Amino acid sequence: MNFDLLISDLNSTARQGSDALLVLLQDGYKPDGAAKDELSALVAQALKAGDIQTQTGKLLALYKPAQARAGRVLLAGIGAGTPRQVRQAVTAALGALRSGAPALKKLTICFAAAPLAGSLRAAVLATADASYVYTTTKSKAEARGLARVTLAVPKGAPTSKDEAQAEFQKAAATVVGVELAKEWANRPANHATPTQLGAAALALAKLPRVSCQVLGPKEVAKLRMGAFMAVAQGSEEPLRFIVLNYKGAAPSEAPTVLVGKGITFDTGGISIKPAGEMDEMKFDMGGAASVLGAFRALAELQPAINVVGLIPSCENMPDGRAVKPGDVVTSMSGQTIEILNTDAEGRLILCDALSYAERFKPAAVVDMATLTGACVIALGAVRSGLFSTSNELAERLLAAGEAAQDLAWRMPLDDEYAEGLKSNFADVANIAGRAAGAVTAAKFLQRFTEKFPWAHLDIAGTAWKGGAAKGATGRPVGLLLEFLLAQARTSQVRPRKTTAAKR
């Protein structure tokens, strides 16, 4: 799908040919008194008559009005025009437009008044999300019909032309990254093995400033990643340890390291999961998918920053060689771990990746993992759980989540939570009791992060949706990209020539 940005008033935008024109109306909107075009007059009449209100999600459909070169015109209220309200309104409007005929291929979205900061991006992301279609393993799937979307914003405060252009480029790059993350998370486990995930990472190395190395079982054994290897030993699929590098700054600049959990299918191992909804455990590599998506977006924008991506990837299976409850393994750090529950495997592969991250002398390390059902109970599907040993790092991640509308919530890391991880037979156990399960999982990971500022995002509730809307969300790619771009000066962001997001 292609996105274009147009700096234009409503009258000029209405003359652009498209299958549909979506006009976003903000509270208090009044057409410019100098505007004498017929569409502005029509909007003013509809507002005055009460046929359209500016409350978020209110819609008024017009069929082939003479005032616009579009088959359908849809007026939509966006309330105060915040990013959240724009996202809700565009989602509702796309649902209404998709239900019509003929199929929607070319769409123009026009802000009747200058959008607030972040609202243009919200419109782009909502449009992409509402029109996304997964097709890879369907024999007769209808591909996404919407091919081109033009975003039109008028000149003037509060958003300048340059600001609108920068926000648009960021939004288009985010879409590319989010949709790559969705693609790999949505694929069934037999179409997204660790080997195939490694191949996807190697494909990213064809992009500017990105390089990749994929390590196999022999290389991982040499690194003494005993915790990672223990999880993988029950599967016929060989493990892969993926190392991505994005080099946008001087080699002397310390990188930010992103670590993504890459369990391509999680049966729970010997501590096997219930059968109900076990198919959703293909999404257990959502953290890995978000690292791939973040690197894809970085290649689009090419900011002046260094980033390393680490993905430990394997399956967690229950065959005769599988690790058993009570087994003790030695991690890369040298710490021994008693595996009391083989379904607490994500922290085992992550701990070795965190130890590996030390070699980069990172400015910060952020790991993403669909780690605990306890985090779903605590925060649901709205916010990801954020744990951090650094107040500054936590604040930057929280701010990035707010700006990207990819929300997180900080959780505690009090030392007392680690009491349940004590073991009589090893340095640490891989689980504690049921209480505060998301926190004790983070406390386990914290043991391997003493040499750098660290944050952990538990995305078990936000990486995918279940039920009728089952599918990956692409989170937290938006948060990660916003966080990384904030570390590079705006003047150093070097966008590629294209302003279109293509899928």
C-alpha cells in the first residue's frame, strides 16, 4: 500500500480523484469565511443542521456529491482531534467504507483543520491497520484492495509543512515495520520456523545500513548458552541466534540493543499447555517479530544511531530429549538455573541473549517478550508491562509509547519479589509462585542485566488479538521506533527518497 502526503485545503483536495474522500471534522470546526467552495458550504450546512456532529466516530455518508471528484464522501467527527480520537474515527470510517461497493482502492483522507501533533500519524496507522489482510498461507485469499491513500492537511498552525512531512515519513516507516512484524507473527509455526525467521533477518541485510549474522547450534554451543540450548533440545527444528546491526552513527557511539523472544511455537514442553487456544502459541515470537519490524522501519528513515537486534529463536516441544522439570542448566553468564516449569521458557532463552548483549557495551538494552499470562491479567490488551532498572530509560520508553499510541505501564521491581526464585539446587529457579508472576519473571531477567541500563516489555497481552479478530498487532514496533528516533537529533534523520509505504 502506498501513502502520499498533500498539503492542501478541503476545496483543492476535493478535486483530487479517488474512490472515496474521508473528511475529518474537529470540535469547533468552521469553514474559512473566505472559502466559497461548494464542499465547504455543504459541510457547514450539515454541521448547522445537526446531520453530522464532531463527536468521535460520528459519520455522515454522501453518495457522489457534485462538490467532490469522489464516488463517496464520508464526513467523520474526530472530537478534539487527539491521536487517539483520530485513530478511533478513521477505524470506524474505514469499516463503513469497506462495507460498500465497489471495492475501495484509492482513498483520500482530509483533515478539515490542521491536525494536532501525532494525529496525522494516527490516521496513517489506523488506515493501514483497518485495511491489513493476511494472505500468505491462503490459497484463494483476496489481497488488500486499498492500494493508495492520500493524506491531506491544510497549511498553518499547529502543524507546519515540515512538521507534517516529518510526521508523515515516520508514520509511513512505522507501517512498513508493523506489517513486517504482523506477517511473521501471523504465519503458522510450520511457515515460521527458526530457520525461516533467520532467513527473514538475513533479507533485511539487503537494506541500507543493516547487516545480519545468524548463528546455529554449533556456534551457540561454543558460546555456552546452556539455558537457550535446554529449551531447544526437545525440538527437531534447529535453533537460531540472530544478530542484526543497524549502523547509522559513528562506531564509537554505544548502540541500543533490542532483544526479542523468538519462540516460534510454545507447547509448554513437558509442562504442556492445555489444548484450548494452543494454536495462538505461534504468536510467542511476537518479540522477535517486533525486532524485525523495528529494523525494517530504521532502514526506511536511516536515523543517526547505532542499534543491535538479538533474537534467540527455537521451538519449545515435549519429546524424549526435552528438558524436564527439576533439571539444572548453566546459562551463558555461568549462573545455574533450576527449571521448575518448562513452560517458563522465554526467560531461559532471553537470559542468554542478555548476557550476549554485554559484548556491545550498550547504552541501553530493551527486551520484548510475550512472557507471562500474569501480565495479561494485570494490564489486559491496552498497555504492555514495562519493567526497568533505570528511571531515565523507563521514562523515555513510556513517553515513546504515549507519542506512538503504543502504550506501556511501568511495573515494580522490588527486591522482595525475587524471594520466590530461590532454589535449593541451583543459583536461581526459573519460576516463583503464582503471585505477581509478571514481576517475578522480570526479576529473573534482571539477574543478567547488571552491566547496562535495562528495560523489559512484557507484551503477552498486546502482541496479538484472539477471538474473531485473531491476529498479530505489530506492537510494540511503534513504541520502539519512537524511542530510537528520540535518541537521534531530528536534523540527523535521513529519510529515503520515497515517501510511500509499500507492502
